[in-house]
Amino acid sequence: MSDEKTLDELKAELESLKKANLEREIAKEKAKVKEAEELEKNKEAEELREKIRTELMQEMKGTSTVEKDEPETLSSKPRYQYFLNKIEEKYGIKHESYEDLARRISTPGNFKGERK
């Protein structure tokens, strides 16, 4: 009869098993609640990132504040004429053909940098 347990011992063992099982269930439920909170937090953070991204993209889609004096169009005058007019305004060079001016500008001696 030493192998057999008394009724009180069996009840105590059953209670301890129930308690351990209940603690495991509580731990599982707490983990589920924590995971749900984390998912909600991540969702809110992603929504905030997306909102900031869209606002930033809206700000980046601005219009140009640079205004051209004379728009370069081929219908009104050729590009080389536009170039010559700008060179004439900027440097005061007149009565020189486009080819001669381009050749003179592109030679190494007339370049105002360190190219040789």
C-alpha cells in the first residue's frame, strides 16, 4: 500500500496540475494580447510613414520658380541664332559666325580653366 497515494495527496496533485495548466493558458493568452498590441502599433507606424511619404511627395511636386526671359523655340528662330543672341548680350561679341565662335571657344587657349 505504500505505492498507493492517499486521497488528499491525489487531490493535491490534481490541483497542482490544474494550476500549472491554468498558468500555461494564461501565458498563451498574454502572448496573444501582446502580439495583437504589437501588430496594432506596427500598423499605426506604417500608416504614419505612408502619410508622411504622401505629404512629402506632394511637397516635391512643385512648380518651377525659374522664369525664362526668352523661351527657346525652333519655330520663332533657330537655336544657333538664339545662342548668338545670348553670346552677344553676355560677352558683347558681334559679327562672327556661329562656327567660328564655337571653334574659338572650344580651343584650349581660350578656355578659362586648367585644361591643356
